[in-house]
Amino acid sequence: MKRIPTRQILLLVVVLGLAVFNVVRYQRTKKLASPAPVADAPATGVWGAFDKAAAQRDAPDAQFQPALATLRGEMAAMPDPNLLVNANILRDVHGCLIWLQFYRQSAGAVHPDVAWHTRSQKHIDGCVREHRDVSE
């Protein structure tokens, strides 16, 4: 049986060591690169108010208007509105609010456009479900 030279054994150990090092390094960077959970305490109040207003979308004005006022108050009270995260939240809530107002106007029309009414209803349901301004 032929003896393996020491250089080849040493080279094999170095290659295996580098492979293990790269696997460990990859696992660490993968953990660091994963997004940390974002604390969305301000978003909870705004989206909670939107959810309540959306739930009242078919209610009479006496019930809907206070929910709408609460939503607008939460939007105005958003801390650091120029912070990118909060600005994105406000943009999404504002877009969903426009759909909610359009839904209310089309529902109260003498001859409502059923297609737009249905589309706005789906959009509002998407906003409530995903807490972002989704497009159909």
C-alpha cells in the first residue's frame, strides 16, 4: 500500500477547514441578514382605527363618522411622520381611507356603479386583511 505524502494530508486538512469556516460564516451572515421584527406600536393604533372604520362602512353616518374621526385622529397623532416606516404606513392608510370614502359615496348614490362598489369593497377587505394599501 502506498503512503500518502504529508503535503497532501496537510492540503486536505486546510481545504476541509476552509469549507467548514465558510459554512459557519454563511450561517452567521444568514442569521444577521434576516429582518428583525419591527415594532409597529404606532401602526397598531392607526390600522386598528382603520379596521373599526371599515367595519362601520355600511352603518349610518351617526356610527361611521365617529370611527372616521378616530381614524383621522390616529393618523394625525402618528409619531415621526417623516420617518420612512411611518410615512409608508400613513401613505397606505391614506390610500385605504380614500377607497373607504369612495365606497361610502358609491353606496349612497342613486344609481350605484356595482362594479366599482364591488371593487372598492374588495380593496377595503384587502386593506383590513393585509394592513397595507393593496391594489386589485
